[in-house]
Amino acid sequence: MQGYNFAYLDEHTKRMIRRAILKAVAIPGHQVPFASREMPLPYGWGTGGIQLTASLLGPDDVLKVIDQGADDTTNAVSIRRFFARTAGIRTTTRTAEATVIQTRHRIPETPLREGQIIVYQVPIPEPLYRLEPSRAAAAQMHALADYGAMHVRLYEEITRHGRVALSYDYPVMVNERYLMSPSPIPAFDNPKLHMNPAMQLFGAGREKRIYAVPPFTAVRSLDFEDHPFDPRRADAACALCGARETYLDEIVSDDRGGKMFVCSDTDCCESRRETAP
Amino acid sequence: MYVAVKGGEAAIDAAHRWTADERRGDPSVPPLALDQIANQLGRAVDRVMAEGALYDRELAARAIRQAQGDLIEAAFLLRAYRTTLPRLVDSEPVDTAAMLLKRRISAVFKDLPGGQRLGPTTDYTHRLLDLSPDAPDPPPAEPLAEPAPPPAPVPRVTDLLGAESLIEPDGSGERPAGDLTMEPVSFPAPRGVRLQALARGDEGFLLALGYSTQRGYGNNHPFVGELRVGEVPVSIVPPELGFAIEIGDITLTECQMVNQFIGSRAAPPQFTRGYGLCFGHADRKAIAMALVDRAMRADELGEDAASPAQDVEFVVSHCDNIEATGFVEHLKLPHHVDFQSELETIRAMRAAAGAGDAGL
Amino acid sequence: MTLLQARDLRKRFGPVAALDDVSLSLRRREIVAIVGESGSGKSTLLNVLSGRIAPDSGTVLYDEGEGLSPIAGRGEARLRHLQRTRWGFVQQDPRQALRLSVTAGGNIGERLMVSGARHYGDIRATAARWLETVEIDPARLDDLPRTFSGGMLQRLQIAATLVTEPELVFMDEPTGGLDVSVQARILDLVRGLVRRLGLAVLLVTHDIGVARLLADRLVVMRHGRIVETGLTDQVLDDPHHEYTQLLVSSVLPA
């Protein structure tokens, strides 16, 4: 693309973001403020993730972009095209082939490898925001590891609903020190955060924060001993590939209650169908 | 010697002439035609119709031109014109289920009956300012064949959820209480009146309030159940006829929000609703309106109403930008009489403080 | 054995000297009442001693088991930890201290959870027991505090504060704003609990009657200075300082 630097951002901005990434990696789960730039995609649509990816990509990288687990959802297509135009790098839909994966709201079903980077798009980086809307007050709470309010919230959920009714963006404790929002991935995906061999980076453009879970870091979903973390998944098999352990999308087929379920991770589903006997 | 200032009228006349001059701008530049505005600045026209509370594209285009592009001023012109129009008859409530869908998306299901239709949206464009030079005589563009809309009625997402009792009922069949154009609003205001205020409310104000709820100031777990844009027929029942006749179509944007479920171990939980509806193609307005509608239901749904968007009186009293701009800008009017009394007071207080100090 | 000590505290708010060279000590299991009229500096003293505000000069020292050391030197995180676990603070207005949209059980359970309690059933059982201890019907465990009366709210705050059995409790006018009969019940409750748990208490009150009922020792403040101190009965029966005499004599007979 004429007139633009490789991957859109100028080198100075990339260096600024990389410095923020290094800080984030050094303090797992801690939110590092950074001077987020206006991007050609709107705030709230992945600008944080895009800035992370833009500052990490090199000409030999292979990029996969997914939204809701699929490569062909509109926003994933838009972002992948953006990088194809501004960086000219190879793109792929295969999780196993990618060096950098940018994702919104899912972790791929295919286990990640050491050396891969997964970049999460984060709308609200602050896990305490519903309990304490002031970011300044929340920052104090993180600094002092003052997380009583969050535990009280979970206690109240069990009291009111009999279980913790948080089904996505389920708060986690990183390295037993920082409370973190894993982004609005379904609670079902939380266990994949723990001891993952890949580098996990989280970017919030509008809120101007970067945070990280380095490879092989302990990540624990908050729960009680007698009400352990128990994420839900539709009790069905994928109508296309038959999988029973992947996260499923509900497809409504008519207005008389007809529905079917298919894997949300389109790459995983396709691979399963390709290798099926 | 000082002579009392006169000449207010002459000054005003001169200001009007200067404004007319600026409005026209450089006379060597061709004047703006109304159909250029109506055709090529359609979103501005939509906004002015919504906030002017009058559906007429040509009048809205006129107002925009007369207001030199100041959209609140344009909405004001339209609202003032509306006052002069006699109210002949109330239409039947429009049925958005009968909408000829130009655009229809749902964020809660990947696929569903009627499908996901993006329509003419800027959603997935890259915001790269187009710097290509204006061609003096561009060749006419190949008109795009608009895909046929799906056959109506396309079931509402909220009705699909409703069929499984997963969402609270929508209150259809209840006549909206009150009409804020006929009676002044008093609080507590019923939901219908609140929605009327939001429909004509300032888009920026509602946008900010809606945004604030998402950031934690009264969060209600919003999901866009469905966003529809398209034409709906408007019907009236003339007293002479006694049955309904269609008098035309208007373009509306409708947003059905699916929000935080209420309920407990005792009462089966259901999702709650937020609703947005406005003239023209206006995603941002309809979504913001739905967020604020839901926030204002906090009391009714047993939630702590501690944030600005949840304060009904605050929201409804300040969302009309014609009222707001009038009062904000009235500060420019002469206030020297009231100010004079302030001057006298402050001088007296300072004198008293000075005498006190001097006495020590 | 001295648990908490203040040395030469000074604090000004603008031209007003809220604390003017104040020193005192508190021993383990001792109950000390700080009395004085409004503006005497007693609430400021309580806030400085509990680490909520910093003095302009002077030191506050606390013995965590290894001798007295200044609380200011520990860093904010450690001070906060102390305040949440080994110390308690009962505020005059329970609505400021409690989470009004959280159930009674959640309010009591918070300090437990902050100290590491992770068993929902146990937390709930402990909270229910404490409701009984403060004479609130345990059936109200899942009720929201906004349905409670003023007296009940104060008792809930007491339960929520004492549930972790802190060794030192600060109380700022714990019965202020409550009906006289309600006050008496709460004071009785506090006295019983404090004795039973062996707590050290530093309590601020303008009410001599409250001090007489609860405190072992009395500290009388006026205009930011301590004017008299001694055993409660001695000070009240034989006040030396003319201001103390005024305070004592102005108490309406019971």
C-alpha cells in the first residue's frame, strides 16, 4: 500500500507498543497503559489487537484472524484484509500454520505451540469494571491486591442463582497475583489459558491497555471449593463433524424452534471432516 | 460624553445579511442543490428528521442548507416548522415485522431465518480518508442491482427467544401512555413517554450515556438481538372510512437489545429488553437508544439506579438538543442587569471583609 | 504489653490544629474511650491511629508480635492488609461501611474471603452464626441491608467487622444517631463481644455514658490536645481538669 509503512504503523509507534508488551510480559496479568492510536477500524472493533499485531508482524509471519472462532466472519475478513494490504504477509485459516493469531471472543480448539503468539481483542480490560466503574479506584485495588469485592460478587451469584452465572469474560487470577479479564471468551475456553505454551497478548485500543500471559503461566478461574468452576457447553454434537468436546454455535433453522449446532471453530471443524474416515 | 447605545435593530439586520452572505459563500462556486443534499448527505438528512421529529426528506435538506450544515440548528428549523402544521390524525402503530428489509443483522445467532443481511453499511470499511482528486466530469457509475429483500415477515430474533420463554414479554398490545408533544412530561414517566423522548433525543448525548453503561456506569450486559433497517408502511384510519389505508412508507431503524437476565432460583430467569427506534438509517442512534432505554428501566427491574444513564429524570430532561441549545446559548443574551446586582453584592462583601481585616 | 502507641502527633487542617502534640498508648485487651465535644480532634485522632490519614508529624507504632514499629514505614499494601485482617473499624454510619446491594451474608463473608476463605458453605455458616451473635434473625442471611433498620445495620456492621476476630478495633461513635433504647442493646452487645474475644478497642464518643459503660480508660480531648487521662471511674468520679469537670457535670442524669 503506497505511502504507508509496513503494517500501517510507523516504527516509532511500533517501538512504543513493543515496550508496553515487554512490561506486560514481565508482570503477567497487569494492565500496562499505552498511547493507543486511532486506526482505520473503529474503537471497539479490534484496534488494540490490530496495534499489537501490527507491531509484531515481520515479513515472514503467517497470520490467522478469527472472530467468534471463524475465519470468515465479517470483522475477521476485514482485519485480515487490512493486514494483507498493509503488510503483504501470508495469511492462513489453519491454526497449526499460523505464527500470529488474532482473535475475538474465542481460543482455537487446536492446541497452540511454543513460538506461536495469540493476540486477543479486548473490549474492557478491567475485570472490576462492573463493581467499580472508576478506573482510578480499580487501579488502586489491583496495586494492593484488594480483590474482596470480586469474591463477594461470586458469593452473591451463588446465593442468587445457585451457581456463578458468569458465562463469558470469566475473571481469572494470573500467577496468583493479578486479577485479569480474559476478554469475552466463553468460560468454556478459560482452561486453555492455563500453562499454554504460546505467548498470549491482550490489547484494548479504546481503553488503552495491553496485558499478557507469558508461556506456561498459571491462570486460575475464580471459584469456591464447594462450587468449583464449571463452564457450560451446549449438550449436543456438531452437525457437521460430530465433535462432542468443542464449543458449538446454535443455528436457528426455522421459527418453530428448529435448531442445529455446529463447531464455532471453523478450522477445527473442517480439519476433522477432512481426516474423517 | 457617553450617549446611550441604540441601533439594536440595525445591528440584527446587518448580522442577518452577513449570515446570508456566509451561507452562500464564494459566489463563483455553484450553489448547493436540495436534491444533492437529500441524495448524497442522506445520513445528515436522517439525523435532522429524527431530532426535528418530522419525517420529510426535502424539508430536512432545506433545513440543512439553511443552517449551513449545523445539524442541531437544522433540527431546530424543522421542529419550529412542525409547530405550524396542524395535526390531522394519529397513524396506526407501525409494524416493523412488515418492514421491507434493506439491512438485518443479529449479534446473538450466527445464522437464523431471514439470514444476516449487511445492507449498505460502513461497518467493515477501513476508515482511510479518500484523497483521490475530484474528477471534473465523472462517468456515471454502474448502478448496483440491489438484492431482493427476504419475503416478509422475517421472524424477530426476540420472538424466537420468546417462543422458549427466554426473554420477557415485549408489552405489545399495550397502548403507549401519554404523548409528550401534547402534555409536558412529569416524573415518574412511563416507558412509552421515555422512548418518545429518546427517539427525538440528541444522538451524541444518547451515545455518551449508552457508552457509559458499557464501561460500568450501570452495565446491563447488552447484546444486539436484532438491528433492522428498511421501509415500513404508515397507515391511518380516516373517520369517514372506518378502515385502515396506507398513506406511504418511511425508513426506520429498529434495534432490539437482549440484556441482563433477571430471576433467581425461585423465579425462572429471563433476558430483559432494551428498545430503540428512529427515523432513517441510523444504527448508532438506535443502539444507543436501546442501551439507555434499558438503563432507565433499572428501578422497574429491581436494580440499583446509581448511574447517570439510569436516572430517568436526568436523561429525559436533558436529551432534547433543541431545548438544550436554546438554554445553553441563551447565555449569550444580555445579562447585564442581573450581573450588575452581582457586582454590587461582591463589592459589598469585599468591603466588609476589608473593614474586618482593617479592624484587627 | 503495649499494642498501639502514638507519639507527638500533629495535624492541621488549614489554620485549625486538629491534633496538637498528642501521645497515647493502648495495651492488649484494653478498651480506651476518647471523649470530647465536636471539634475536639477525637475523630481525627482515630483516623490517624488507624492509618486512614497521615499526621503532619509524629509517629504511630504498632506491635505485630515483634515489638513496636511505625505503621507508616510498612508501605501501603501492608498497612491495607493490617486494616483488613488484624484491625477492624466500625463507622458511625453503617451505610458507609456496608455494601447495600450485597446480602447480609455477603457483607459478613467479605472479610473472611479477603483472608482467604474459599468454601461457600463454611462462609455461609459462619455468617449465619454471626447474625445470631449480633441478635439478627439468621433467616435474613440472604436479605439486602436496605431492608434493615438503623440498629440492625449497625449490628450487621459489627458482625462484618468482628468476624475475623481482629485484635484491635477502632470505633467511631458506634451508637451515634440511634434511638436510646437501641443504643443500650448495642452497647451491651459490644461489651460482651469485646470481653469474650479479648479485643483491644479504641473508641471515640461524645457521650460520657457510652464511655462509662465500655471503657477501662478515658482520654479527654479539647481543641486538639489531651487534657486528662486515667481509669474511667477515677476520671469520671474525680475529674481534675476544669474541662473534664464541665463534661462530667453536663451529663443528664440517667
